[in-house]
Amino acid sequence: MWKLGTPATNVRQSAITRVCVTIAVAACAALGAHPANAFLARPAIFAKLDVVAKAPNGWLRFCADQPKECRPTPDSSDDLQLTPEKLQQLYVINAHVNDRVKYTTDKALYGETERWAMPFDRGDCEDIVLLKRRLLSEAGWPAGALLVTVVQGRAGDVDRHAVLTVRTDRGEMILDNLTPEILFWYETSYRYLLRQSSRDPNVWLAFSMSQPRPEQISSARP
């Protein structure tokens, strides 16, 4: 795990990030096309958001250390057009980060119960989300399409978990370190609590208690 905040560390971190983006994007060209037609034909349903919520403390501390990661960008509110090529790139970068970063608790890394940081080879769910967000941004995805999201765990699990929501014109997909699969938000078994606004990553919104659901879908648990 990188220690953030010093110029030397940030230079090393930036260089490694560029290498990771190059590898991940090159892998897209090397792989055969992901069978995207059925995926793109699924219902385009967007989650309902409600009131402004308090940002997670981990995010606030991360932004104090890495303010450039938290700045709104001009394209923040744009919905990305999801093409088969973009979907393939999403799978490659998601798999790359899931394979590269070994899940490790903040307690084991820092002796703290909660700390968000950009990982190298170890980190917890928030750290993994931050790396996916950065690599996708470096690969050209708009910041407003890459939203850190806090969810409630599976049935019987009261722990909170972080995933990355990718917002596109075809709906909102979930990138999760617990599974290689990429699912639309309504296909997971999570209860959605809050996420970043697509206009400003420092504004967090609570999910509505009443969510739209497509008819006759089978819930695929990640």
C-alpha cells in the first residue's frame, strides 16, 4: 500500500498508475470481443436518489491527502455511451484491479479501523474502488460516470461495503472486488445506501427507499 502525501511517493504512484492503464488498455485490444449484445439489451434503469447525505469520513480524509482526486470536472454530469468496446475495457480494468490488489483490512495495514487510500498490491474495498476509478479515468472515462457507492452487505451481513457504480446511457453497472462479474445495480443483492453525485464527487446522495425494478429478473448475487 502506498503512503500518500509526499512528492516522491506521488511521482512513483503516478508512474505506476500510467503503466497499469497502458497494460489494461492494451489487454482490451489483445482479447476477443466480450459478448456484449445480450448485456446491452438489458433494461436501462437508473437508481433513484434522494436527499444529500454526509460524505464518508474516509472520503473526506482521502480528499485532504489527495485533493486532485476529488475535484469536479466539466464532464461530470455526462452519461457515457456504452459501446461493446467500452464494455470490454470495463471488464479488463475491473479484472486487472481485482487480480492485482489483495484484500487487506485497514487494521492490518495501518492499525486503524477506517482509512481510504490508493492501493498498490494490498487494500480493502474502498481502496480497490479508488484504484478502479483512477484507472478508468486515466483511460478516458468521464469522472461523472465513476461513482463511489456504499452498500449494505448480503442477507444476514450488516457490514457496509464499497463498490464502484459506472453510469452510462445504458444504465448503471456495479464493479465489485467480490466478483469478476459486472452487473447492473438492480441485479445485485445489495441494499444501496449512498453514493457520489455525478456532478460533484464531494456531494453524496442517499438512495431512495423505493427503487424501480425491471419485471421478471432473477437476482444474481455477486
